[in-house]
Amino acid sequence: MTDIEKKVSKKHNIRLAYCESVEVTGVENVISYDEESVSLKLADNVLNIKGIGLDIKTLDIERGMVLINGRVSSLIYSSSREKIGFIKRLLK
């Protein structure tokens, strides 16, 4: 993989429509999901989506795309290292 391919593979896009749906590309995995929050693993971050009545309508990990419907109230980035460390502590 070339340097350009590595940079492109880390990019992601977020499209929020009227706080009622959000489409995220560049997703590697869904960490957790319920009606009030969705945590997505991106290449170098974790994206936490908070809201009410959240529902994953489309999940395509091969293409790295997730479509979530529901009332979105916040989008919060966190370091993937912090999130993984927290999960590891829970599993001990």
C-alpha cells in the first residue's frame, strides 16, 4: 500500500440530514449500538453518535458505510486507544 492509499483509507465522511439521519463512510466496525448511542470504529478515531430512537438502517462493512436513522443530538470523536483501553478494562 502506497502512502497516498494509506492517507485515503483513513478518511471518512459524515452526512447529517436535518438531525434525523446520519450517513458515515470510512467505518471499520460498529463497537456498540442501542437506541440512544452508536459507537463506530474509524481508521484512527471512534465516533460516538448520541440521540433518541437511533436505528442502524444500513451497515456495509466491506464498503465502510453506515446509515443511521433517528433524532441525532451529538457527534463526538474520541481516540480509539482510549476506547479500546476502556473495553479491555471491562473485559478483565
